[in-house]
Amino acid sequence: MKFRHLFATVLAALTLAAAGAFAMDLEELVGKAIDAQGGAAAFKAIQSQKASGKVLSHGMEMPITLLTARPNLMRVEVTVMGMSMVNAFDGTTGWSINPMTGSQDPQPMGELEMKNARLQADMDGPLQNWEARGWVGEYLGEEEVEGTAAHRLRIDTKQDLVLEMWLDAETFLPLKQNAKVKFEQQEIESQMYFSDYRTQDGLVIPFSLEARQGDQVMMNMVFDSIEFGVPVDPALFVMPAKAAAPAAPTGN
């Protein structure tokens, strides 16, 4: 199993003017979606978040802890066969530790991983202040997601990342998100499905996420607990120094 690809899938996750009976103004739709999840003020009040649960992939069950904090800090830790894999972003630099490669040394993220990390580290999500960020949004009309009527919208971040999101036509909660990332003249696409919404500290958030590529389910993330306002050590997000090489033996 390619565990590096698993991490890319986790983080990739971890990222949204047509006619019809339910057609509406894009700004109104985004406002309803934000309100359905608790409102802009509730989002802004949160300075840190810790989510704990498990990843189910390729017949394996792996504990996962996701820690995010302002401004744009992110750390994901997954335990695989007793070893801890870490991906982190300090707002500028992304890095990872993957003992499955035979090394415990931190390594800088590649370009694709960095794009996913920036998306994951954004605590406000793609719908908050999208216009102020210079992004371009478009309402694409109504479309069903596995039998549920949904509003589809598209947001182009102008940073080689385009998000499409499907919002439940009744609750306005996200059902599905599609991310298209341009990387080395290619376009890499992934989908995330959201379910098991619960109210936590005034916010309505999904406790179950399913990542797919095409028709293939890549993994499921199921969270047991999600906490807000947890104490955060900034050092957790900073790339540590590599371990010093052992000194060469000296003769007597």
C-alpha cells in the first residue's frame, strides 16, 4: 500500500448561473450555507480545533488526530502499524515524517501536498470571504447527489485549485466537495462526501468523511470527538531539525 498516497488523500481532504426551480443568487446561497453550519461569527470565534478518530482504508483501521489553529496551522498524525506518520504546515512551510520509508527524518512537502495542506489549514473553509480573497464563484444549478437534491456551486481560487461543492437543497449543509488541482501540466481530481452532521459548540460539522477518486472509495474518516479552543503548542507545526548523524567511531 502506498502510505504517502494515503496521506495525500487524507489531506486532500480534508479540501466547492444556472436555471431551475431552486435557482438562487450565489451570495444568498453561500450565506445560507454558512448560517446552516453555525454562522460566520461562530467560525471566527474558533482559534483551534482538534479532531480524533480513525481512518479506514484498504482493510486497515488507523487512529488519526487532526489539529488546526489560526493562522493557517495544521498537523495530521496517523498511526500505521505502531508507527506515527505526520504531515504538518506552519503557515508557510509544509513537512512530513513517514517512517514507512525507513527514515524518521522530516521531509519538505512537494508542491501538490503543499496545495492540499494550505486548503486543510484554512479554518474558515472555502465559503468564508471568498470574494475578498479574489476568488471567483459561480452557481451551477441544482443536481442530485446520490438521490438528494443539492445546489451546486464552483469556486476558482486562481491558485491552480478549483473547488465545487454540492449543498443539500433543504439544509444547505455540504454533501460533497470536488477539488481539482493543477500539478505539472496535469489536473488531479478528488471527491469528498460528508455525513453524520452533529452540533458541537454551536457549529454543525460532519463526523464522517469519505474520499473517492472516480467511483473508487479511497478511504473513510470517522471522528469520535471534535474539540474547539484546545491549547496549542506552536512548535507542533514547525519542521523539526533532522537527527544528527552518529559520530564515526574513533580508534584507541
